[in-house]
Amino acid sequence: MSLEYILLGMLDQPASGYDLKNEFEQGTRYFWAAELSQIYPTLNRLEERGWLSSRTEASARGPERRVYKRTAKGEKELFQWVRSGPAMGTERFAYIGQLIYMSQLNDLDATREFLTRLRADLAERTQFLKSVHKAVEEIPGFPDALGEADFHNYLALHIGVETTAARLRACDACLRMVQRRLQREASHV
Amino acid sequence: MSLEYILLGMLDQPASGYDLKNEFEQGTRYFWAAELSQIYPTLNRLEERGWLSSRTEASARGPERRVYKRTAKGEKELFQWVRSGPAMGTERFAYIGQLIYMSQLNDLDATREFLTRLRADLAERTQFLKSVHKAVEEIPGFPDALGEADFHNYLALHIGVETTAARLRACDACLRMVQRRLQREASHV
DNA sequence: CCACGCATGTAATAGGTTACATGATTTA
DNA sequence: TAAATCATGTAACCTATTACATGCGTGG
């Protein structure tokens, strides 16, 4: 289960389930999503397994917090995972299926609309990633002075930005092709 | 459940569970994966729901085949799905997490190796998609003479090719950055 | 006093993987 | 005769989503 390792990776600093949920919402969500209802049982399981330890502490406001810390065993498992080679191949892209099977509608205008909506989503995503990416580039002494964490984060962001930007351009190219086809259709009626 | 709709989309021609599994392995797997053990119960569920009908027929070789056909109700549901707008946002990329948390190893050489492996995977994927993409471009009369199915398939392939190609280039850029950092490390010891 | 943010969880359901079970026909 | 391909499925388990349940403290 990858979520276990993602949580382990986030826990280079002690944190509560609630803290981790916020981290997911800050930026992690661009490559992984998780709900509190999945995070809490996973943290408990990880503790039972001895990969994490926890202590409760008072909160500045609100109820008691349960703060988790990665154990030596947990660190070892994380390191094994990251060294085990890229975990690829199970990605699922429902919207590509939608685009393909949309051919059966025989309604090119629906395809145009679909791509327009897709374009908007991609533009937003690209925008967000670009802004974080640029923020790292503006750290004084970039890139040599970056710490390992910032450097690796930058690498991940670079892949993310380039990928979504390319997808956005491809989406625009598709829209142009659809547009051309729609015009041809109109002129042949 | 998107698999239900993917199967519905594939069933513009009658087919058996086994046929559909082959289709997944031919190319569908580049945007969606499914095992027979998931396909069979899903087809049964779809039939119970009245979205598919089935009849058994003798096989050229091997046991009897159960061939599914999409019903009018099933078509209606498929069309509703494709018209409901891009289904995005739940994609999970474990390898991005691996790359990010790899910073905690403090072993840039491991990062280099990781990216090298990632590069190989991406190159293979890009190669495959490019070959199918090119095959569509070489259909006589491209693009105007393409049927709707081929045209939409081409759009999907275009997005796929451009995305993986960009990711491949980004991966190479990352490798160069790591290389530079490794050299700097060596010269500072 | 009510809404919001902090904080923890459980239960029911849905979606997906791996392993197991069975048996026919063809080709080497 | 052994392996590969055709063909259908079940069972156990793991992963993830949605809905529900609870309660404190602060600011408007």
C-alpha cells in the first residue's frame, strides 16, 4: 500500500493525522490524495507494526493531538521502498476513456465542449504547479545552495509542470483539430 | 465505477470477457487496467442492471463463450457518462512520492539511478504510443477521411504521446541537474 | 449562540489485486 | 505428452470513498 509509504515519507518531522491531511491539501494532492478516514486507520496500523510511535499532546485549541514519529524500523522500510525502483504502470485516466468513447455520440460539438472543460482544469493545475516551481527557483543561490529536500521537491515539480504544460498544449492542438473538422462538417452540409 | 463505463464503451461491438481482456492488453492498458477477475463480475453486474445482455455461443476452440451486447439502457448510461465532463483529480503517482522522499536518503547517486530507470520506462511507453499514433496519421486521407472512432482515438493518442514525451524530456533535464550536483559534490570533497 | 476550525475516529460500501479452481483444444 | 491459448469464474484480501459520530475552543 503506497499510502503507508507516503505517510512515512511525510513523517520526517513528527506530525498528527490532522497535520498530514493538511499537507495533502497543500500540495501532496497533486500526486496523491487521501482522506482523514483513511489516514487515521493507516497511522494506527503503522504504529502496531512498529513503523511509527505516537504520544498525545495538548493542542493550542481544540482536543488533544496524537503526534506520530517515525521509528528506525519505519525509516528502514521507507528507504527500502524508495530504493525499490519507480512504482509505475497502474495509473488510470478515466477522462481519456471518456474522450475515446465520445466518438460514439456522433456529436463533435460535445467533444469540443469536453476538451474545453479539460483545458480549463489543466490550465489551473499548470498554473499552480508553475507558481510553486518558480518559488523554488527564486530561493537565493538556486540551484546549488538548495538542500536535498528542496532539490528533490524541485525535480518532482519540474516533472509535474512539464507534464501538465505539455498536456495542456496537446489539448489545445486537439481543440484546433476538432474546430477544423467542425468547419469541414458545416461546409459539406 | 469507471470500469463499468470503460467496458460499456468497448462494447460498441459484442464481445466476451476474454475478448475485452485482450483489448485491455492491446492498448487500453495505457489509460486503464483491469484483470479478468474484475471484468467477469463487472459484466455480470452490468447484465443484472440491464445495461448489457448476453448469449452463449460455441468457440472456434476452447469452451463456450459468453458474448455481451450493450442494451439501449447501457448506451444511454455510457452517453451520460461521457457527457458528464472530464473525470479528473484522483490520479495517484507513487513514483513522484518516491522521488521526493528519496531526498531523505542523502544519496544523490540513488536519485540518479532512480531517474535512469524511470527514463527507460518512459522511453518505452513513448515509443509504443508514437508508433500507434503514427499508424493513424498514415491512414489515407488523414485527418479528414478518418471515421469518428479513429479521429477520437487519434486525439487520445495525441494527448498521450505529448504527455509521456514531455515527461521523458523532463526526466532527462532532472538527470542533468543531478549530474551537475554530483560533480559539484565531488569537487567539494 | 452559532459557525468554523481543530481534532479524533468508526461503519458501510465500493473498487481492485492476487491466488485459486476448472477444463477444452491446438501446436510443437 | 507437455505447453500454450481459449474460456469462465470464485475467494480472500487489500485499498479507498462516503457517510456518520463526537466534542473542544475561538471569533463574530
